[in-house]
Amino acid sequence: MMNDYITREEAEKIVEAKVKTVLSEMLGINNNDSPQYLPTSEAWKELGYKSRKQLINAIRSGDLREGKEYQDRSRKDSQKPIYYFNIKACLKRLNTPRERRS
């Protein structure tokens, strides 16, 4: 007859793995290499801007490019954009001298 019970050690490993998963989701930590996108309300602080308006001005001036450093996730029929920013890509672009940006 098969034993339907798991050992204490196996149970602890399962619980530890689950806790790590839940905590990483709560803290926004990605264990994979997928880019982290933040909404404008959080991204401006992460990128070192003094306000949301400065971040929006970086889009308008062409410092940040749609599809590369940010995404517009608003509905097609919406008048107001909803921007999400790839923090790593933004930092890389903003830390590159303007004359070297393509």
C-alpha cells in the first residue's frame, strides 16, 4: 500500500517555495527576465523625476520611445493615454548621452 503522507522536510520545502512566490509577487520582484512595467504614478519616482509632468515631457520630447521604453495601454477609443514604463529600458536610454541615442 502506498504512503499518502509527505515528510516534514518535504512539507517545509513546499511551504518555503510558496512563501517565496507570494512574497516576490507582493514586492513586485520578478524571478524571470521579463521587463518590469510601472504606471506613470510610480515610474516618475523610480526614474528620478520631480513630478509626473516631467516624465510626460520626456515622452513628448522624444527622450523615451513608445514600444521601447514605454507603452500606452489605453483603449483605442480613449482620449487619455495610460502609460506604463519599462524601468530598465528607461534608465538605459536616459543614461546614454543624447548624441549616442538612435
